[in-house]
Amino acid sequence: MAVAIKAEHASKIFWLRYHKTFKQMTVAKMRGEIVSETFAAVNDVSFEIEQGQSVGLMGLNGSGKSTLLKLINGTMRPDKGRLLTRGRIAGLIATGAGFHPQLSGRENIYLNAAVMGMSEKETDRKLDEIIDFADIGKFIDAPVGTYSSGMGSRLGFAVAIHVDGDIFLADEVLAVGDKPFKKKCMAKMEEIRNSGVTLVYVSHAAASVARMCDRVIVLEKGRIGYDGPTIEGIRYVGYDEDLGVEGADAIADNVLGADV
């Protein structure tokens, strides 16, 4: 099977500066203090994800998950190594990040869709589906600047989820909206996964990872600490107590699948 995503010793390095002004830096240097240092958010990471595979990307806060997702998406470039992808990428890294507060929700659908690579004709064809999925009623024609954060996220999710792609990136999508909307989001995510799209799913929700993914990669301080079967990965990161009934069902399915 073809490889959809390939990381070869990929690293992303940031500078941490401890002083804002030139005067502060000069004084700190005279005192022998450290004025800046580098920080590897992603550190020498290598892996391959095959086309159609669903991979959960897990780890504690600050482990480098979102930075790695941005490297895959192409919004950041690795400072060392390479990160290669095959096909069109759709994603939910920052829902609604491209919205203009003075434009209406309807106008922002076209703006956000264009940012994600959709043509105007494609957006025309999917407009009713996007509006229906967002389910924000008459506010679709109100300025986005008047929206609550939840409404903006719902609209951003609705646009992103309707972008056709070969690779789909999702960063904490279940943090969006209320319980009924989260349920609808998960159903749509499963539909995307079952269509054969390559899925990279970042989440702290163990039950949803167990339900959605057939492999887990765990990052620890920018490095890969674990790469393998889903349930073992959830246990590795210490989230197995959060699996609940849904996660237990996923474990049973995995066990039955292994026995067949």
C-alpha cells in the first residue's frame, strides 16, 4: 500500500528569549545570565503512515502534537530532516482561524473554504450541507464577530469537514460544541475514516481514539515514545482509566479481531 505521510528525522526548533529589550539583554549578558536558548518542539521524529490508515497522535500537553500536525499540514517546515505527504490535505488544526469578524457566517464560509483550497463552485455545491451541519440558525447571516466561541468553532468545523482530501488532520475536534454536536462530529469523522482517507487524530479522549484509530503514536517531549496498536498506546500514555464503556467495547472488538 502507498505511503501517505513519511517523516524522516524531522525536527522543529524554536527560540526561547527571556528578555524583551536590547537593554535587558545587555544587562543579562553582563551578569552572565542566559538570554536565549533553543527548544525542539519536534525532535528527530521518523515514521510512515500508509494510505487509508487511522492514527491517533497522543501525548501530554507540550509534547509536540500540534507542532507535528502543522509540519504535516505544511504550515510549518522542519528545520532538520524531511516530512513528505501524498495528496490533498484537509484539516481541523485551528477551526475558524481564517474568519473575518466583520463578514457574515455565510461570507466567511467562502473565505475559509478558499483558504482550505476549495473552489467557489465546490463551495456553492456544498454550501447548504455546511450551513446545515453548523446548525447556527439565523446567525449564519450575522457578522462572525458577534458569535460566541462555540458558534465560531462549529462553523469552522463545518467548513473543514466538507473539504475533500486524501489526508485529514484533526486536532481536538471533540472540544467543539455541546454533546449533540460532538456526537454529530464523531459520526462525520467515522464517515471520513471509512471512506479510505488517511486520518491523523490528535486527542486526549481515550474512548474516541480507541473508537477511531487502528494505531497510536505517543510523543514525549518532541520524541516518539510509542508507536503501535491503539489500546497499548492509550495504556502507555496513562489514559486507560478514561476508556469507559465505549473504550471497553473497542478493546473487545480488538480482541475478537485478533482471535479471528
